[in-house]
Amino acid sequence: MKFRCRWWQWFVILTAASSSLMVFAQARPFPGPDVQQIYQRLLPQVEKIPIFDHHAHPGFPDDPDVDAMAAPPGSAALRERDSNLELVAAAKALFGYPYNDFSPEHAKWLVQKKAELKKSQGNAYFSNILDKLNIERSVANRAMMAGYLDPKRFPWVFFADAFMWPFDNQQQRSRNPDEQVYIPLQEKMLHRWMQQAQLNRPPADFAGYLSFISSTLEENQRRGGIAMKFEVAYFRSTKFSNPPRQQAEQIYQHYVNGGVPAADDYRIFQDYIFRYLISEGGRLHLPVHIHSAVGIGDYFNISEANIMNLENILRDPRYSAVTFVMIHGGYPLEREAIWLAAVKNVYMDSSLMEIAMYPSEFKNSLKQWLETFPDKITFGTDAFPYNDVLGAEESYWLGVQSARQGLAAALAEMVSMGEVSESKALEMAHGYLHDNAIRIYEGKVQ
Ligand SMILES: [Zn+2]
């Protein structure tokens, strides 16, 4: 049968063709005038997404276990100073703080308010903070877990660096004033792992030391640990060579009972232990978190900690069963770092980035990530108690607000420039704030 279109049928066909052409048109280089409207539409939807915070240090300011190390004196970047008035907005939102500054007189109000809430709410205090911010769960990257944190809401990520420091560390301590703060705390951490294993001293032979490491990882996993974390960039270069076991064993036997190791010997030993730890992360299905960014303290060595130093590890097929999470996303090298997420078992975490940068700039970094490997990026706050007045609470607030705004803005631009549809944008938002991280811990967290 011959089919002839009537004029209105042609109209329907042409309209459909032109709208499908729009879908397949090339993306534009500038957002259109609709970008603000799209942002206003996306932001409330982004706010409704329950968050999985992939990296934080929850705890009260007087709790020494919020980290395995302590902050040395040093210059904080502009937005990370406790003089940041955005933190006033945080205190108002979370506690109804009635003042517009943190003068010592006014700050007393906040300290007292938190003390009252802590007393009346008990162990629910920090869970209630998460509820206020629509955070479903927050990783507690802590030396040890605290009884006042609900483990269902705060899955534990423990520290694994201390196993790399079993010898006399006087040479390392003398490197700079920051190491004088850090290294005794690593020694303390190792001592706590030994106590947990009922050891008074490191095992006499190397095989015993390796089995002590493995059993500690297993025990921490039994105690609820979902991942191990390295902050090794604070102590030494993150370039790891590949020494044979025999060499590491000889060094261990030489120094386990005393003597200050030569710097090269210590480094080689640590290179072996680091690789052993991450291999165990593969065997135990225990993801490996690595601090991969600039750090606190004026002696932090950025070039030694360059995330690209880890490329030989991340792209090594022997570690393909290990899930790596690059904490802080290599910042300020996040543009390069995202390409490491091409490796199927490597993920990025944006904690610290959304605090160190204002949303105007964070938006650009996040957009580049969303445009590259959107299914491999995860959100974190790096919430941490600033001081006795400003705690992890305000820090959570600032991280969450900044990330939601930066995310909605990045996605609004991408929609306006014809890169993604609005529904795809929301799917990416769910991935970044929640789903991508949850996939990593399948079966271990809800
Ligand atoms: Zn941290």
C-alpha cells in the first residue's frame, strides 16, 4: 500500500528528527543562559541524596584517637583556617549559634551547647549530626574506634603505616620538627598493635613479623575495619621499589634487636612491607586507602608525595585484586590523578579538595572528574576537630555543603553545554555521593 504523509505527519517526523539531532549534537564550549535555572533545579535534588562520606575523622576535640598522627604547627590555607566565617554559618545551622563571630566570649556559648547535647544525647550525638546533614554513613578513619560512635553509622578505617617503623627511628625523627611529632606516634601505634596481639616486642624472625602483620589485619577486620589507610606520604617518599623478600629479611634480622638502620636499608625494608600490606589487602578483600595529596605541616614534601609516584603500584597487574582509594584525589594534581582511575581497581576520593578550594574552583575540578571517570569518584569530607570550639561537626557541614553546591554547579554546566541529560546528571550525582563507594564495600556496609 502506498503511504503518503499529510502535512501534519511531516511536521511530527521533522520535529522528532530535529530533537534527536539535538541529543546527538556536539557539546558546546560555554554554558547557556539556562545554567542558573538548571543549577536551581539540580541542587535540591542533590541535597536529597543520602551521602556516604568516604573519609573523615569523627570525634571530640579531646579524643587523641581521631587520627594516628597529630597536626604540627604550620600554615593553613585560607579557607582551612579556624577564622573562616563560613564556620559561623555551620554553627548556626547545626546548633542555632546566635552570634556572628567566634570571639572567646561568644565561643563559650558553642562549647557549652555541645557539652549539653553530648550529655543529653550520649552515644547518639554524632549520629544525630549525620542525620542533620543527610549523611547515611561516614567512614571513621581513626587510630582506634570510640565507644561513642555507632559502628553502623561510622565504619572504621584503621591505619597500617606503623608496621613500617619497627626499628630505632632516631634518624627519621631528626629529619625535621614535624617528624619529631609523627614518628613517636607511629611507634605508639605499632606498640598498640603488638599489645593487641599480646606481644611485648617485635617477633624474633621475619616470618613471625609478617604473620603478626597479617593477623593484625585480620583482627582489625573482625573488629569492623572495612579498609586500611596509609598516611605514609607524611613520613617518606611514596615511590616504592620492589626488593626481594630475602633482602628485607636480612635487614629485619640485622636491626630488630637494636641499632639505627642506614636510611637506604630502612627504605628498602619499608618498600617490602608496604607491598606485603597491599597484597594482604587483596587476599582479605580489605581496600587500601592512601593519602595522596598535599598535607598539613610546613615540612610536608609535595614532590615526594606526588600521586604519580604510585603509578607503578596502581598499574601493577599483581595488585589487580586490591581495591585502591586515592584519598584527597592527588590534590593539587587532581587533573592528572583522575587518569589513574582508568585502572579498574583504582578509585578517587575528593575529601579535603572541597574544603581547600571554594565551591567556585572545586566545581571545575569535579567537572573534569565527572567528564572523565564519573563511576570511579567518591565523596569525603575529611571532617576533623579544628579546636575546642570548632569540631568535626562544623567540618562535616562545610564539606557537605561545599560538595553539594560544587556538584550541582558542575552538573548544571554539563547539562547546559549539552554534555549530559539532566537525568544522567542526577545518576552521576548519586554515584559520586553514594553509589560508587557503596559498590566498593559490597556486603560490608549497607
Ligand atoms: Zn584525613
